[in-house]
Amino acid sequence: AQRLLPPADLTLLLDIAPETSLARKRAARDKFERDLPLLSRVRASYTRQAAAAGWQLVDGTRTPEQVRDDILSAVRAR
């Protein structure tokens, strides 16, 4: 179904290491959030995709305000 959609002008990837995400969310993690090897593979896959044109990698380890500013800058640049 996604292949029927028009291509995105910009795709943002908020990147964060699985270990960092687990440290941020210590309780109420689902089975996928507890699977570090899976999270690492998913992150690697998205990071490879983010090398393509139209993608912008955003450092998700920064403060919420810094992440917001990075996103706004990326959108404004497009």
C-alpha cells in the first residue's frame, strides 16, 4: 500500500541507540522494546535507508528542544 503513495518530500529519522532508549524507558516495555538485538538490527536498517536522498537523520539523544529545533531546521531547508 505504501508504494501507491506519492514519495515524501522529506523523511526524518530520529536516531537513538537502543541502549539509550531502554535507559529512558525503564518500565512498561513491550516485548519488542526489550529485544536489544532486534532493536539494533532495526536501527541499522533505518540508518542505511537514511543515507538516501530525501532523508534527514536527527540525533534523538539531544534534549527535546534541540530535537525540535533540528526538525524545524530540516523542514525549513526543504
